[in-house]
Amino acid sequence: MKKNKEVNQLKLLPEWYPHHSTWTTFPQNPETFFEYLEDAQDIFANMVSLISEGEKVYINVDDEFQKKKLLKKLEKYNPNSNNIIINIIKTNDAWHRDYGAFIVSKNNRAYGLKFKFNSWGGKYPYELDDKVGEKMCQILGVSYEKVNVVLEGGSIDTNGETILTTESCLLNENRNPNLSKEDIENLLKHYFGVKSIIWLKDGIVGDDTDGHIDDITRFVNENTIITAVEINKEDENYIPLQENLEILKETNFNIITIPMPEPQYFDYPDFKNYRLPASYANFYITNKYVIVPVFDSPQDKEAIEILQSIFVDRKVIGLYAYPIIIGLGAFHCLTMNVPKLKGLK
């Protein structure tokens, strides 16, 4: 007699799995985007309109004033209005990927995992953001559990069987100081149903998340990983990205490299000439498109061509992202995919 499958088996599905919807948050905080807030909102509206062509988009706004502003921005880009759902949910910031709930498969039905969020080690206010995941599950009508562990969506990436992450982020004592590397591995395997973890070292310069994987290395299909490399040996990203590449070469996956854009900088009030974490790896896979941050950089064209050669079933679209990256994130950071599973409203 065959053994039954494990009861209550959890599985984190890869981003290219068909989406029920995307969740995101309207950029509203001037302390994140400074004088580029209006530009960031326009780019956000363009992104949302593209996503809405193939799936529902749930958008968090702080109040009715911000809702009206968002609707006005969206008008410019002609979204599928039937797929736009705006919820008044107050937030501290726009990075839904990191504070939203993971919607996983539990015995082939949608189930929410609400991890703790502490703003990348207590760097910024986060009390409102930490409540969003629970509200997200309630609106979607799914059962969920709260996990007493800090984990951000941008810190992991999966093909459904393996998780990619970085030691600089998940082993940082500002997240879960009482958990060992083995503890974290066991936790990831239990909650996400994966068999193995690939640990890279560091992220890119300027990333205030302590090295999120979605800025450097991503699964693009079951057997292929794309990873960012810097060709300029004098650039401060060169060595850490080469170290990560060497680790990946030791795996059984097909490894494709993608260039880094030219360095991008911004003068913050308290930090002049800050190196921004600009990367083409922070793309978002939707049902219809792959939305890639571009920077009017000579490498933009090559990066889009590489990604288009992989995502043959989707159109790869580059959106100018400098105003967004001033907030130290890009399109993947703004979004959280909800897989198409039974049990969702």
C-alpha cells in the first residue's frame, strides 16, 4: 500500500506559477522618495496597469485622499479597471514584498503565512507594515497562521524545490538572533516545502536590507538561475558578486549571468552621493509580462534581451526605475504574488 502524502503539507510556489493576483502598496511616503515621489507614483501606476492586463491587483492606500490620487495616476495608463481593487490599509512604506503574507499551497488550497516584520532589523518605523499580512489574508478569505520568526519576502527566492538566500541577511543577528543556520534551514524546509537551501554570501552595495536575494540572484525556471555580475573589477560589487557566482557554479543548476547597470547615486539629506542598489534582478514576473527596472544605462538593452530569451512565454518590459530605486527597492520589492489556488475569494 502506498503511503499517504504528508498531512498539511505546505509548498511555496515559484513566481512564474499562474497568479490569482498581485498585492502592492502605493508609494506615499515623502521620506522614502523625497522630491521624486510624484515620479515614483507615476511609474507605480504604469506597473500596476501592466499587471492588471493579466490578473487582479490589490493596492494598499492610506486614506481616501491617496485613493483618489492613485486613481488619477492610473487614468494615464488605461488599466483593466475590473482587475483593480483598492484597500484602505495604512502602511509605513511601499515595500509589500517584505511585509505581506506568503500565500502558499496547503494540500493544494491557499493558506497564509504571516511572518514577523521588523523593518530589516529595526532600521525604520514598521508597526503599520507588520499588520498588513494579516489583513491581506482576511481580505483574500484564506486561513492563515502567524509565525514568530522575522522573514521578508525579498530575502528568499524559489523554484518550488530549492530556496535561494544570503547569509548576510538571514543570518544577521538583527533578525532572529536565537536561531542557528540549521534552525533557519529547517524552518524554510517546513514552511515552504523545499528540499534544499542555496546560501550565497553578500548582496549589493547600497541595499539596506542586508543583502536581499531579489537584488542579485533569481530562479527563472525550474532548472535555471540568473545572477548579476559586475564586469568592472574596480567596482565595489565586483568581488561579492563573483563570490556568489562561484557558489552557484557548484550547483547542478544552469547559471546565466546578467550585467549590472551603471552605478546610480542620490543625495539624501543626511547622506550625499549614496550608491543605490540598482539591479536588473529586481524584476517581477506577472501572468503576462516580466517587468524589469531599467536606468537609462548602456546595459539596459542587454539585460532585457537576456531575460526575453528565457521568458519566451511572456513579454519582457523595461520600466525606468530611478525614482523608485531612490526608496532602495524596485518592482519586485513593491509586489507580492498570490498563486492561483483553491480557496481564494
